[in-house]
Amino acid sequence: MYGEGQRMVLGANTYRQFVQALGPSTEESKVDDPVNTRMMSPPTTVVSTTLEGPLDWPDATLVSGDAVDLVARLKEESEVPLRSNGSLSLNRALMAAGLVDRVQVTIFPVITGQTGLDPIFQGAADFDLELIESRTLDGHTQELTYRPTLHV
């Protein structure tokens, strides 16, 4: 998923979580994994009204303002696809604005009824999802890719 050219778009909370999990750009990744290295490689736009620069992430740009307007402009100007991981409130707003072309859902074979936090789509609009790709990653974990359409 991180092998092709792309630009990451993250909200402030996800950016903070990534730095905590993967380490800042000034030190080696805390998790020695080639996937984590690839996650830190693409140019990244962080949308936030609370963070202050400079960001401790390679090739990251901090932008404040309306996320929907920013991503709409990035989609027009970017030569590579945009990708967002996590960033739940950001992605809900982008979906509601019709700016999301694909939703990738990874299903891990666990139930976190007592310990789970933040239902992913809580508060989001209703969408119809067209399955466009599916695969099993390790014999248990499913990766499903959908094309969302606002349900009317």
C-alpha cells in the first residue's frame, strides 16, 4: 500500500500518533520495520489548527485552514494520489464532501467490545460502498477496498 507514489494527508491527532509510534525524523524508527520506513517516506501534508511547525517528520508540510478546501485543491494539483490513514474526523469531513475515491478497511480478527475506542464511522453520513478489491493478508486479516457513494 505504500509502494507507489502518493502524498499522505494527516490530521493533527494521527500525526502525533505516527510520531509517537514510528519516532521523529531525527532518529531511527522506534519500530524497525520496512513498512514503517515507507510510511514516513512520502511527502506529507498535516492539516491542523493546533500544531506549530516545524514538524519533526521528513518532507512534511503543516497547513491550517479548512481541510475540505485544502484537500480539494491538493486533489487538483497533486501528480500522485492522496492517502490518509486514521485521521477520523478529517476523513469523515472529506467523505461528506465527496472527496474520497476509495475507503480501505482492514479487518483484524479481534473484538474489542470492552477496550475499543472511537468507532471509526460514528457521526459520519450514510454511504453506499461498492467493493472494488479484497484480499487476505496473513490467513486471518482481511483488507477490503470500497468506492463510497453518499447514500441519498
